[in-house]
Amino acid sequence: MSIGNSPEDERPFEDVSEEARPSVGRALQQARIAAGLTVDDVTTATRVRIAIVRAIEADDFELCGGDVYARGHLRTLARAVQLDPAPLIAQYEAEHGGRPAPTPAAPLFEAERIRPERRGPNWTAAMVAAIVVVVGFVGFTMVKGGDDGGQENVADGATPSTSAPSTPKSKKPAVPEPEPSDSAIAAAPQDKVTVMVSAPDGRSWISAKDHSGRLLFDGLLKQGDSKTFQDSTKINLVLGDAGAIDLFVNGKKIEDDWQPGAVERLTYTKGDPQAG
């Protein structure tokens, strides 16, 4: 019997260290090539811009606009090349500072409870009320003018009435008609589709195209900003963080429970808004 290393001890050691694992961008690139897809193919399937796809494959996440958008793009691209997005997102978080601090349960619940109650003003009811007030005011003015004329026709020497003089009624000011605001676009033309996107509580990357595929807008919508798009047939939207967006289509607010960081692709046409 010889003393020394056994054949099992002489087998090459398999490197399973972190250095041997490909980066997030490299893993996506390898999976895309293995699937026989080009960058253009991935962009067409996901609507993520070519520049962003190339930057992510090079492990450059600056064009994503933040960690929330980077996670959304990674999830979308991973599914397009048949990869499980969870390990890639976990690796990204480990390499770029981890996940953000979770939102406390109570404020999140309050936000979700209050959000559906926000509705745009009822402009139809306001217009009807304004018309009623104006008609009433005109009628009151005509009656008041008739009473004044009757008093002027009293004959000279006639005994005036002993009844106490009536207190003149104060004229009610006409209610001004409400001015349209960005949150109410009820006057949108019926023969077109009108879409307004606003970011009241955060910011989001958005993209908008008309029915011919022409790009109307592609960029970051900052908190407090809004954009309005109009086309004769349809509007195609991509929302990078749908949870931060308020959406109005053809004068109606779209009430959807979109989650923060969720990427939504929507299409709207004329008439009653229905997402395609």
C-alpha cells in the first residue's frame, strides 16, 4: 500500500467562488445570445430602449434612472431571454447596496385606502348648477324691475300703504363657471383619443407613441409634472413606475391598483377608456 494522495484528491478543484459567477449584465447577454436574439429583438419584445439594453449588458445602470427602474428593467429583460429574474435581482441588490428600506405597513395601508377616493371634480354638475343660478338671477331681476315700475305709477295724492316697507332682497352673485384643469379633460374631442399622464407623488420614466408608431415622448416625468398626448386613433404607453402615475383617458381617470416599480404597457383608443 502506497502512502500519498488518492486519485480523488488529485481531481481539479471546481471554482464556485463569487468571482467565477458572471455579472448581471454578462448573464443577460449570454442568455440573449444563447436564445438567438439580437438587441433589436429584445427591444422590440420589451420596449426597453436599445441604449438601456446595451448599458445593462455592460453592467452600467446609470441610464435606468434609479434602483427601482433598474429592477424593473432586469425583470423584463430576464423574462425576454428565458431567465429567472429573482437571482439576477438578488445579485444586483448585493452588488449595488441592497434593497431599499421597506415602507411601514400603516402608511402603506393609509395610502392604498385613500388613493381610490381621489376623484376629479364633477364638471357636469357644476355647469348645471351655474346655469340654474344664472336663470334664477335673470328671473329675479325681471320681477324686481316690474315691482319698481309699479311703485312709480302711484297716482299723486294717493294714500300710501301703511304696511311696513319690504326689505329689499340682496342679489345673489352668479356662481362663476369652473375653469378646466389638467386633472379634468372632459372637453376632449370625441373623434380623438386624449391621454394625460401625471406624477403627483413620485417620478417615472414614460414612453408614448401614436397609432403609426411615431414616438411622442420618451423620458423621465418628474414629481409634479404632467404630459398630455392626443391622436386620431390610439396612444401606446409604457410606464416605468406605474405606481407613481395618475392616468386620465378621454376625460376619465383610470383607477388601477398599480404597484410601485411595476412596468405597465397600455394602449388606449377613442371613447370609453379601456386598456388594450
